[in-house]
Amino acid sequence: MNVKFSEDLLPLADLKTNPGKAVKQTTEAHRPLLLTNRGRGVAVLQSVADFEKGEEERAFMRGVVAGLADLDKGAEMSLDDARKRLGLK
């Protein structure tokens, strides 16, 4: 999801005029809109689906990083022990 500054900037005044257009753009383009006031960025508008997807990806990556840190510390367990701990067969 790369922001295209030529397409993804929206003055707050335009958002007030036509909020539905802004929501439609974020949903269809799958890119956030940078909301501006007097030429400066003040907020970001993003679709709920894209926000949730990003949160899931960040949570996954945090888990991977934590797992790699555990491996570096020597805190590892066998697959059988992990299955037992998780209640899996």
C-alpha cells in the first residue's frame, strides 16, 4: 500500500463537502488518504478492511520477531511439547 501523493491528498474542506467520495476512494484504491489543513498533513483516512488487514500483519510480524528473540535466547521447545501446551493432538 503505497501512498500516491498526487492522488491521495485531500484538504479537510473537500472532506467536509463530499465525505462519501473520500471513503469510496480509500475503499477502491486500498490506499489511505492524507488529510491536509492549510497544506499540512493532519490525519489519515483509511478503509476499515485495510486497517484491519494492516493490524493483522503487524501482529503476525510481532509474533515472528518475538519467536526469533526466543530462539536467540535458547527458549525453544519440541513440537510435541508445543502441541501439548496448545491442546493439539
